[in-house]
Amino acid sequence: MGFLIGLLAGAVIALLYAPKTGDVTREELRVRSDELKRRADELQKIANDLSQQAQVKGKELVDEAKRQWDRSGVGQRSNETAGRTGETVRRSSEGGPTAKS
């Protein structure tokens, strides 16, 4: 963005100090500003496309990681351990025998 602003400022200064009539200078400024606007719009579209592609890829990676996690069984073992821990806490609070893992 800073590059575009610098480019525009340089073009304006160059045109203002050029030995041309005001009408020609204004026309050149208009043409160049239209061109810069068009380029900025193109860059914005490219950035939006890249952002959307990154979001899609990120979701795919998250889904794949979840599938691998589920296939590994680590998540199920953690849930089983958590269930036993909860059972231990319930039994001990009820005054009954406690189970050790």
C-alpha cells in the first residue's frame, strides 16, 4: 500500500513540474489515477481469493487432523479415563468403595 502511495505521489510531482499545459497534465493525472485504482482493485481481488483458499485449506487440515485423531484412538482412551475418574469421584463422595485406575 505504501508503494502505491509513493508511486502516486511521485507521478503527481513529476507531472506538476513537467512543462505541459494544465489540460494535458490533468488528463494524465486522471489516466494514471484510473490505472492505479484498477490495479488496486485487482490486488484486492487477488488477496480475497487467497484468503478464501487459505480458509478452505485450513478447514481441510482441521478435518484431516480430527480424522487422524479419531483413528488413533487417543481421544477414546482419554474419554474412557475421564469416565473412570468421574466414577471414582462419585463413589468416594457417596461413601462407597473407590476404584483406582
